[in-house]
Amino acid sequence: MNEEQDSQQIIHNKISAVDSMVNLTIKISNSSKNSPTLISPPSSAFYSALQSPYISPRPTEDDSNPPSTATTTTATPTTFTQPSTPSPNSDDTKLTVPRISLTKGSFSPASCAKLRSCDVYIGYNGQNPNLIRFCKWVKSELEVQGIACFVADRSNYLDSQSHEIADRVICSVTFGVVVVTKYSLLDYLTNEEIRFFGQKKNLIPVFFDTSLNEVTDLLAGVSDGKDCKEVIEWLIRSHEFKLEANEGNWRCCVVKAAGILRGKLGRKSVVDKEIENLDEIPFCKNRFFIGREKEIAEIETYFFGSVDIQENESRGEGLAKRSNFKKATKSVVLCISGGPGMGKTEVALEFAHRYSRRYKMVIWVGGEGRYLTQNLLNSSLNLGIDVSADAEKERGRIRSFGEQETEAFKRIKQELFRDMPYLLIIDNLETEKEWWEGKDLHDLIPRNTGSTHVIITTRLPKVLSFETMQLQPLPLSDAMKLTIGRRKKEYPAQEVEILKKFDEKFGRSSFGLWVVGSLLCELTISPSALFQAINQILVDETTSRFDEPFWENNRFLLKVLIFCINLLNETKNHLALRMLLSGVWFAPSPISSNLLAAAASHMSPPTTRFKKWAKNTNITLFCCSGFTNSQSRKTEQDSALLLVKLGLARRSNTQQPGCCIMFHPITQLFAKRKGGLLAAQATVQSTRKIGSTILNSNHLWASVFLVFGFKSAPPTVQLKPLQMVQFIKKTVLPLAITAFTTFSRCNSALELLKICTDVLEEVEKSFVTQIEDWCHGSLCCKKKKKSNLNQRMDEYVWQDVTLLKATLLETRAKLLLRGGYFDHGEEVCRTCISIRTVMLGHNHAQTLAAQETLSKLVRLRCKI
């Protein structure tokens, strides 16, 4: 009790010393002629720095001169405050030079007008990096709404000119936001701001990691200072909005503060989308997340730092406790590295859900090599950034494709990596180099990421010079909980030993343990029976298909996945199995159940494909007959969710018809070997039923990779001429135009159109070869070929191929025109005109349209 009284007495002495040495002479005259009114609305005229009786000009006279009485006139001011001499108990970082009078400062009218253009002043006090981060966030959010702001911690100003600038801003702004921490009221500058804005009726206090009651209890009864009590009174009066920012509601507090100021200033919101309504994290929170608390705490410390509270009595300061904020490094990029199935994505997902309110938005980007570029550009949709290609001229010339692509990424980086805090998660990064053009990862993620934090999950042991966290296997206790499953059923001691065998077989792989736990949850089967059924599956016959090093080292996991395939094969409609085999050929992105069902409809029921493995699992499948019979009449959505229940996929929050799921990378690797080319062909045929090209661009690119292959990759799916024509019309052309116009992927779109043109030329050559063989063959051959001539060569198909080739050439010419490649565009366009003239005639509408494109090319080539 005596110690508590001593502590209160220390704080009392501290505040008394501050009050006695810093006399702000805030005196309000009763005469309306000598002082401005205090009840004017926020929209009234600004207070000038030379007329405010609340923050007075600083004198240049000797510090020993006593402060004069406050008298305000409309002419030259004579009011002064005592020089801001630092308190004996203040830190060395406080102001150590006297502040001069505002009337003697050398400011131009332009600079004064610029200072008075600020709408809001944001003041804070402290060295907490999270406090500084929060204040910068508030400033950025207000600037997005078109509100000019000025942020300052005046206790760090060491020159009089900086203080004068801050004083002018404070006196001219319409509203003042003061961020109050637990001990910031012990700083006289913060008290000065609160009293000034409070008396002007435009104070908006924001309590950071504290509350009004906590601050009041700390200071009430400790100080008899009039100024301190006045500050508390103004805080109580201005706390109508109850803006309190704690660790779980930073985002809500910033959005609420911006909304209040926007309403008071009469500004309309310029934000098209409300951030709170966006499903920014693509996957739901895992309610059965187990373990990894140490890793998540390390990530939090790495990003937000740690706070050590230490007793500081040696210097006899008034502050009983002092905060030391530590941060390991200035870099804010962290890589989570580990083997397949270790739970890297789960750790990143759990961190995102726990700390999402500390960020303006969570941006989730797939890091797979072929799709990384498109995924980064897709983030512009959530950020509200326009990255479309434009034909604007810059300094008398048209920007090249490379410049337009660079500008698109520059816009995204300018939004992501600034004072607005985002959490960028790049999941499953495959390589340090960008796949399309071989750009370095630093071209996409700058070294200075501003207030944005970046998490990269990868199998690579090291990514450039970024800090890396090596994810270790789960401890035995957590592994056992994961194996038991969602129902948390109690098992006897013998069954618990079987669960430990599962853990030994998997090497504590989180994915394998999760699948086993899901099977035990969904099936009426004991762990021993499940282990026996899985262990007796023979995989020698399939060694040729699963000869990768990963499967060589994870044979038991391969058996578990085979067991799941056999289980799905026992259902009567086989829809879930066909969804699995065809769906893994899509891009590693969320897939709607409607699209999976469309792909499954192009596959025949695989009833006999897996019988060679089913012979060893008949007893177990008989025990699971209740489960298989319950899946006989399920809808598309139920079949997709069945794959989620078995642990083979994860459900997504993506807003599309039906439900959306995403397959685990290990599931994709396994099912691609099982489904083969028939499943890949079904995937390609289903892409014509894709609705939005923008929302499903990754899946369209996946079908393009299967049909054409890119770079050194050979084509996987072979299409017939008629199928190729339909695929290019329905899939490739919309994809190329969208990639070019919406996402500025100029070179990629042109390369895709060039590949399609080459493929159609090969189809034309095959038709010509067939005609030549038919014309030069013998009569006997002619009679044999005449019966099936329509099957081997269709005249209408050949016409469609030729006209489609002309369409591709015209599209390429138009795109080349927007990049300034007039010579190449003219050559391509003339070829298009020649084809259409022969096929359609000179006066056909399509021929005339191509001629108009050619005239534009020639005209611009002459001008530029």
C-alpha cells in the first residue's frame, strides 16, 4: 500500500512540475471583441496562428523574462507563452531550444496557404512503432477520402521552425485528432493539443491500447494541477464517438474515424467498395487448427515487435514503468519454409485470420510459377486499381508494351507498399524468378515495403535474402490431436497406439494426419481397421506412374490417397471422383462446383479403373457401406463438399455460383497421375462453360497450357480441327483480349495469339495434304476414300479455320497498334485483308473493317 502511495506521489510531483514550468497562458477573455468565439461550428473560418489565444507564439526574448498577460487583438499580437524549457525529469529527446515568435518567422504567402489547406491535424506522442504505424494508417485513409492531413509528434521536434510549422497547422485545421496512449498525457504538448482543440469544439480523441477509464483512473487523484483536470474533462466531453483502438479493432477504428471526419467535413466517400464486406481471405478459418502457437507468436513478434515492461526507478522519473519496443529487423518479408504437407499454408492462414484487423486488407496471392504474375494483377480488383492498358501518348510517343506492363505493376506496388498497411501472402512460391519473363522477385516485391507485411510460404530452403522460418514437424501431442479428428472421440489404449503408428508412418506430416483424421470422422471404422486396410494396399503395380522422389519417400501417404480413391469409386454416381480427377488439371485456384461438374460430365464413370487396388480393401469398404450408400444421390455442391470432408480439398470464400473448393498440392500431384489425359481433356472441354473471364482467368490459362504448351512444355491435350476452332473462339480470344486490355499483359496476349495462328496454319497444311493425297491417288484409293471424305476433310471446317486465322491476325494488328509497332502491325493486317478478300470479297464488312485498321496503322506510322 505504501509503495502504491509512493508511486502516486511520484506522478503527482511530475505533473506539478510540468504545470509549474510550462505556463501556456491559455486565458480566454470574456469580451467577444478581444477573442474569437468558442462555439463556432467546424465549418467556420479557420483560426490564424496570429490570433489564437490557445497556442500562443513563442518569444525570442530571454528565458528569464516572465510571461506577459494574454491580450489578443486583430493587429500585431503581443501574447506569448513561456519558452518550452524541458522539464528536469524529461527525456533527452525533448525540445532543448527555445521556440521563436511566429511573427518573426520567414514564411512565404504560398507556404502559409499550403499549411492552411490541411483539414485534419493528427497528433501523437511516443516511440511505439505500432502507434506510429497506426497514425500513418489514419492519415493514409483520410487522404484516400480526399481529406488533407498533417501528422506530428511535436516532442521529437528539435528546431523552432518545425514547431512553428506545427503551430500554424494546428491553428488552421478544421479538426484535431489526438491519439492518446496510457502515458501520453504526461507530455505537456499533448495536453496543449487536447485543450486547444477541446475549447474549439473540434477535438476527436482516439485512445490507442488504452481506454478513457484507464487514463482517468491513472491521473485522477494523483495531480492537483488545474491543466491536467481540464484535459481529462475535455476528453470526457469529446468521447462521444468512443474511438478506442486495441489489438483486435485497428481497422474498425480507422474506418470509423474516417467516416466521422468525412461526415463532419461534408465529403462524399470516394471508395467504391466497403472493405468490411469483402471476402479478402480466400479460405475460411480452420476451427480445428491445432498447435503452431510458437510459430504464430514468432511471426507476430517479427512484424509488430515485442514490448518489454521494465521498472525504471534508478533515474527517479515520474513514469513508474517504461516500454522498450524491440524489433528484430527492418525487413518486413518473412518466408515460411518446409516440406510438402507440413502445414505452411495453414500457419499463414491462421495468422491472417487472427491479425487481419491490424491491416487494411489481406491480399492472398498464389505463388505457382505460371500464375504468379496473373495473381498479382488480379489483386488490383480488390485494391480498386486500374491496371488496364491504355493508348495514351507520353512525350509525343506511344508507350511500348514493356512500359505499359511496368506501369501496371508500378500502380499495384504504389498502393501496396506505402503507409497504408496491407498483409500480402504469397502462398506456395515455386521459384525466385518470374516464369514468363524471368524477372527477379525483387521486381515484384521492393526492398522497402512501407507499412505492408509480406508472408511467403515455399518449399525452397531460402528465398533471396529474406528472413526464413523453417517449419518443423508437429509435436507428438499435437499430431495425436490432429489424427483423432474433428469429433475428438476417445479411443482405448490399443487404438491410441495405432494412432501413434500413423504418426510414425507419415513422419508427422500435417496433411497425411489431417486426411486420416477426416476418414476416422466420416467413416464408422476404428483406427486399427483403417490402418490394416491401408497398409495392405499394394503399390508395386503403380511404381511406373508414381516414381517421383516425393512418392518414393511417402509410400504410406500414397496408400492413404489410393484408399480415398477406392472409397469414392464405391459411390454409385461417381460424381465426386470425376470432380477430383478432372478438377486437379485446373489452375491452383478456387474452383466452383458448377465448373467441376461440367468437367466431370465429359468423363466416363471410372468403374473398372481402380479394381486392381480395390481387391485388398473389400472388407474395409464393406464396413463403410453406410457412408457409400449415403453418397448415392448427392448434388454437385454436396459432391464437392465431400472432397473437403475427406481432407483432399479446402473450401473457399470466393463468391461464385455454388460452392468453391481448392485442391491440396499433394492431391493435385496424385490425381493427375491417376486421371491421365482423359481427365485433362475433360477439363479443356469444360472451359467453354466458364462465366466471367476476369474471375476465372487462371483456369482459362490452365486450359491454354494443356492445349498449346508454352516455352519448352509440349501440349498435353490434342484437339480435333473443329474442337480447336471452338476452343480458340470461346476461350483463347476472350482470354487474350482480357489479359491485354484489363491487366496490361501485352506480350503474353500477343504470344498467345501468335501460337494460335501457328496452330491454325498447321491445320490448314493438313487439309491441303489431304486434298493433294486424294487428287493424286489411284482410282481404287479414290473410291475407298470417297465414302469417308466428309469425315476426313470438312470444307466448312477448313473455311472456319481460315476465317478464324484472319480474325487472329486482325486482333494482333489492333494490339500492335496500341503498342506503337506499326510496321509489324501493317504486315499482319495486310495478310488478314488478303485472306478476307479471297474468302469473303472486297466489299464484305469484315474486309472493310480490316482495311480501316490498316489505314490507322499507316496514318500513325507517318505521324510518329
